[in-house]
Amino acid sequence: MIVLSRKQREIREREERILAVAQEAILTDGYFGMTMARISAASDCPTGTVYQHFASKEDVVLALALRCHDVRLEMLQRGASFAGRPRERMAGVGEAVALFARLYPDKSRIIHSAGLPLREKAGPARVEAMERAERETVGLLRSIVQDAVDRGDLDASGDQRVERITFVLASLVDGGYALVENGIPQNLLGLVNPGHELWRAYNTLADAYGWQPLLAEMDWEETLAAVRRTRFPEEAQRLYGRGCWYGDHGRHHPGRPRSAGTRRAPARAPREPS
């Protein structure tokens, strides 16, 4: 256990206060509404002190995004560790992304706000840390695709390379949830459950690649229920409700008849913890 000196504790506490204020500002008023002067005033830190911690407001955004990345990456790793074939493990990663986006929508928004233009004015150490976090995330997806190829579940010969498949899968999920955060699928397209639409699109794509086992060859609702029970018991119960391992379907497999008289109230998304 590392014991911090009094000065080190004060520095850490001050940085925590600055980041808390910055997070509230960016979520309330957006990137342009978050200024170093506002952060200084709200955190009760002189502007010069704020700049001692962060090179610019872009640096602040990256610091926030890195924290959010850590939470998401840990969930992705848990999903990828599901005991199944590579396509089942990728389904575990997909469930991790869905749970993260729905349980922590603010964190997901912050991650998507830390795009390349911001990095031109951020400190080099945080830019490198951000790129390292992204490499870990993409590397995790690539390792599952490669595992599928090595096991013979997926043919990556010719133009169907591992890198291309990884890129398309990452784009589908990350880009899809970025649109969900902006309300486009719901408000402009009238989609009631955009997360389910992403799941369908992923499986259509995986089937097109010939990734075994195909969608029609397995009970994927049962697979997802097993993922939630074994890898995300706490998160799944928070989002879907106690004992509701079939996600938005509730306690019962959607393809099997329910017992007479069983009903379930619709789950409400919990408030994101600060």
C-alpha cells in the first residue's frame, strides 16, 4: 500500500475537485461551455493552479475520458473472458458495451467527446495515455477475431483480413452508441430499442463473414443470459432488475412461453453514480 504525504494528498484532492467541476460543466454546457476560468471559479482554485495540473481544457477532457475508458475497458475484459467460443466471447464484449452505455451514459458521452482534434492542444502524456487505452480496446477485439480464425470458426483469407473485420466491428458498436447518445435512432428513425438493432446488425455482419456458430445455430438469448449471470451479475441486476437475466425480456426466455400469471414491470435505467 502506497502512503501519500500530506502534500501529495492535497494535490490529489485538488485534482479530484477540478475534475469533478469540469465533468459537471462539460455534461451541462458541452465542450465550449467548459472553460478554464469556470473550472477555476467553481473549484475554488486559482487559474494558475488549475494550469499546474492540466495544460489546457483539452487536457482536462482527456483526463476525464481516460477515467471513463478505465471503467469501460475493465467491463470489456470481463465480457471477453466469458467461457465460450470466440463469437460468444464477442457477444460478451457487446453486452459489456451495452451495459456501460446504459448504466453510465455520461461516461460514454465523455469518451466520445475526446476526439482527435482535442488532442492537438492536450499534454503529450495524456495523449499517449489515451492512445494506449484505445490500443488496448481495439487489441482486445482483434485478439477475439484472431482466436476465431485460429480455431477455424472464421475465414480471414484474401480481403477478409483480421484487421478489416476488427475495424468494422469496432465502428459498428462505437459509432452506433455515439448516435444513440445524440438521440438519432430514437428521435429521427423511431427505433424503440436501438441497442437491439445494433445486436441484430452485428449478427447479420458476423453471419455474412461466415463466423461460426451462425445466429440460427445457437440459442443466443441463453448465451447472453449466461454472460450476464457469470460476468456482469451486479450490472445486469441494476439495469434489468433482480433475476432478469434475459435483459429487457425479463426473467423469461423470449422464445419460450411464460407460466400463467407471471408478469414483470418494465425495468427503469438506474441513475448513473457520480
